[in-house]
Amino acid sequence: MKASRREVTISKQIPESHVANTLEFFDYEGATTDLLPNCRGKDFYSHLILGILQVHRVERGHLTCLFSVEPAVVNFYGGLHGGAVAAIAELVLIACARTVVAEDKELFLGELSLSYLSSAPAKAEVVVDASVVRSGRNVTVIAVEFKMKKTSKLIYTGRATFYNMPIAKL
């Protein structure tokens, strides 16, 4: 087992074999290696997500985007990484909310719920559809669906609640 960079505190209630398996999993995944220098830049993850996402259609209260599952966002099991799903969902949901919420209001993400129904394999084309469920003076609710472009199979679905706040004038 590879030594990690930090001291690990281990509960005495966990069998040593479980601890070894857990630490080996993190070592195998590369969790104990240093981050590559080109990954340390400001907004690296945002640039990665924006680099694969393409806007397809914009309407009031509705937004459709497309993306291809690139190797940089594929997990250990060969499917789209759950963190990438959440990042893409957040970005598309905010953009959809902006189609109905005035620019003089700041959006605060109060809740994000995602259901991972299936997986998008590497190189798959995915369609992301977001639409406004409700938008009022103080709250906007948006729903999002991820579907395989080829089959229209629903793979991820989600919902977000945004609080619309006036921008402070100091």
C-alpha cells in the first residue's frame, strides 16, 4: 500500500482489512498523487466543462445544449463522471434561469437535486434540456433532463431552486 502525503486517523472499530481496501482504492484512483501543474489554474474545472458544452437552442424559459463525453470527464467505470454531470447541470440551469430572471437580480442556487438513472459512456453525444417550472418575484425553479442523443434515453434528471435577489447598491 502506497503511503499518503498526510497522516491518516483510523478508527479502532474498523477492521484492518476494510481500512486497507479503502486506502488501496484511493491509491489506485490516484488520490494520493500530486495535481498536475496545468490543472492548478483558476477556473480549470469551469473551462473543462465549458470546453465540451455547446448551446443548441435558446428560448424564453427553455435552453438546449449538446456535449460529447470526452475522456477528461469519464470516471473509473468508463461513464460520465457524476461531478461533471452536476457541473453541467448547474451551468445549464443558471443559463436557463437567466432567460426569465432580470439582469438586475442576482441568482443564488438554494437547492440542486440530481437523479443518476443510467450512465453516458465515453464518446456518447448527450442532449441537455432545461426548462422553467416556475418563476416568480423571489424564486425560480428549473428542471433539467440529460438524454442520449442517439436513442433519447433519459440518463440524468434534476431540479434546481434559485432565489432571485436584488443586487446590492453600495
